[in-house]
Amino acid sequence: MQIALRGIHKEFPRQNGGSLAVLRDVTLTVEAGEFCCVVGSSGCGKSTILNIVAGLTLPDSGQVLVDDARIDASRMRIGYVFQKPRLLNWKSVRENVAFALKASGTPAAEARARAQHYLDLVGLSQFEDEFPLALSGGMQQRVAIARALAIEPDLLLMDEPFSHLDELTARVLRAELLRIWQQARKPVMFVTHNALEAVYLADQVLILSGRPATILKSLRVGLPRDREMEDPRLVALQREILDALGITGASVVRH
Amino acid sequence: MKSSSSSSEGAEGASIWQRWPALVYLASLATMLVVWHAIARFFPPMLFPGPIPVFARVWEIIVSGQFIVHMAATMLRVAAGFFCAFLVSIGLGIFMGVNRTGERFFEPEIVVGLTIPSLAWAVIALMWFGISEFAPIFTIFVVLQPLITVNIWQGTKALDHEVIEMARAFRAGRAMVIRDVVIPQLVPYLLAATRFGLSLAWKVTVIAELLGLSNGIGYMIHYSFGIFSMLDVFAWTIAFTLVMLALEYGLLKPLEARVTGWRRAVAL
């Protein structure tokens, strides 16, 4: 399944009556089975792109095309991992995952078994009867990841899912995510402000400008999948992204 | 090793009060009775009867069947008024929580409603409807409705929109969003509204009964006043309070603990 955004514009009304242009002519293509990272500074409108793809926000103009419009975008099965876990705190960990399964039409009995399977996958099978507030932030985010994966989505949307986690946990989860993605081979749109994370994960990196955001540059990461974050080739690609964003750390050092 | 031994010591070292919280409640009640008994000794029983004669009288009015008759009358009024107020408040409170214009339109109504003394409403209702069941029920309704509406309105405004958005992203239907995402967030507010509403409803009913009805707890307190029997005033008040306590500790508190148990979970 291929996802394409064509000429997306979006403005949000402001309190003072004016409007804030967030996206300007955003055009991009995520190929079937591709891991695509969208990199940009905080507050530039990255999340808005994901919300438009998910159908939570309507663009002012432009289109979201799935397989060249042969498939209705609103029929897509979408797994969404937000920056914060966004769990239902009044339901147990397993019920949280089962909630997403039921929402996407899975029968209750199957939902239970699949919830258990995916919680096992993120290493939380011991905690499935706990309430979310009894878990640490990292564990809550893993529940959110299990929830998104459990529905076996056509498209996985991830909005800085590891940015609130410590780097050690984030590393483990990134490797896990790649392993699961390589099995499922479904397209992923992964938003981050961490350039190194982007080049570690992605096939394609899209670099967004500041507000109103537009795509500055698209980068292919042609490296094999057993990547190391310390690989000099990844660090060089990271430099390329930071340069495109105008973050010239090197020139500051030279002064 | 060290930490495990110190934690088990901590459990053993906990005082008897920490291990059996129910004991604290019992001690509290016992203290009240002792203080009451002590004070009563300084006054003539005509003005301040002690707990022993009062509870003897409570027993009498219960076995004679009088208490059940009047308690049932009061309870039916409370139930009817409370139910109507709750029904209207849920609709109005949610509407005010989601609609800015509706909120502005009804806010003054709430403020006025909260300000008018319940005694005034009781007098007005009795003058309008006379000595009928409708008067106390109307009074309870108009007194409770603004109070319950405020709770539900605030609860609706405090809804976490991020989890609602999450549910929509996962394609949850409207019924599922309301049942699994919205209502669980409103439950604590509904419970608070129930608790405040009921405690106020009892007081309002008793006032309305005292002013102009021919049965109910309020009427009996008024009747006891008429024959100047402090023993009866105390007995009816205490018997009524015991039923309220039973409702609070036997029904509302356990219900609250059940539906909001997830909040007590402690982070690892």
C-alpha cells in the first residue's frame, strides 16, 4: 500500500482572530513497505501531517491518496502511536490493547488472544492485568506500541514515540520496532526531531522546514538493516539533515 | 536482605490504628457517644436527653412501625426529586460542557439557582402546589438541578480530548467512544454529584415536610416540637441519620471504591 500526500495546505485559526499557516504545499510519497521518517524542529507541524493522514484533521486543500486513490483513505486500518501513551487509565493493560482491536472490528475472543500476543512482543505479558497508572512511562509507551501493532495496521503512524523515554529504553524499542516492521513489511510514517534516530530507522528521510512547514529535502538511506547508531555513515547523513535544517553546529565551534 | 527485613519490620511496627482503619471509625463514633452522654448529664432530660434514653426511643419508633412509614414517605420524595434533577442535569451539563454558547446562556441560570435559598423554594412550592406530593418533589428538583449540573458541566469540560482523538484514530464508533472513553471519565463527577445531591435532598425534603406535609421525617420532627418532646426530636433525627450513614458507607463509598479503583494504582 502506497501513501501519497499531494499539495497539502493547512492553517489553524488563532485566538486573536488571525490564522496560523502550519503546512504549505506538502507533497510526499511513502512507498509500500517503506519506513519513512519526517524530521523537523519542534512545533513545525509534523504532527499535523500525521493527523491529516489519519483523517483526524482535514486539510484546507490537497489530497491524501492511497494506492493512487484506488483505496479510500478513510478505510485504511491505521495504528497510531502518539508522543504520550494516551492510554485509557480505567482499563487494564490488556483491555487497552483489546479496545483498539474491538474498534477495528476484531471479535472479542480473538481480540483477547491477540492483545496477549502483542503485549508479549513488547515484553509486558506479566503486566497485562495492571492498570496503566501502575506502570512506568516507558512501559506505558510500550503498551501504546503494542496497541498500534496489534490491529495489524495497513499503515503505522508514529509521532515522536520515543522522545519522552530515556535513551537506553529508546534504543531497545527502536531495535524492536525495526524487527517487527521487517516481519510485517507495512509502511511506517515516523515523525521525530532526532536526526540520528531518523537515519537509523528510515529508508527515506523527509526534512521539513519551520512553519509553515514544507518539504526541504528528501534523503534515501541505502544502508543495510543491521545498522549501528554510531556508524560514521549514519553520522554523516545526520550532518546532512542538520545542514539542511540550517543547524550549523560545526561553524559555531570554529568561531 | 536489609531492605526486606526493614520493610517487614515496618508492617509489624504499624500501629493497630493503621492496620484496622475500621477501628478508627468505631473509635470516632464511640467518642461522639461518650461526649454526648457527658454533656447531657449537665442538662435536664427535657432539654438535652442523653444517648441511652434516645436510642431506647429510636428502638421504640422502629418496632412500632412508625419509622418505616415516615422514612418511606421521605425517601420516595427524595428519590423522585433526585432522579428528575439528575436526568435533566446530565443532558444540560454535557450540553454546557461541549457548547460555548449554551454554556454562556445557562451559566446565569445556574448561579441564580445556586443562590436562591432552599427554604424560599419550599415556601414557594407549597404556596403553588398546596399540600401535595408535588411540592416537596418540585423543591428537591429546583434545588438540586443547578448543583448537579455544575458537576457534570465541569466534568465534561475536563474530558481528556487526547484519548478521544486516540479512539477516533483507531476507528472506534461513536457508541464505543461514549461507553469506553467518555463515561468512565465522567463517573467520578457523577458520583460526587450523587453524594452532594443526596445529602442536600434529605435536608430540603425535611424542610418541606416540616412546613406543610402530613407525613415524613420532617413532619414527625415538627410534630415532636408541637408536643415539646425533645426525646422524640432527637430520636427521629438520630434514626434518620443512621439510615443516611448506612447509605453512605454501605452503598456510595463501596461503589466509589469499585469504579475509581484504577486511580489508586501506584507507579512503580
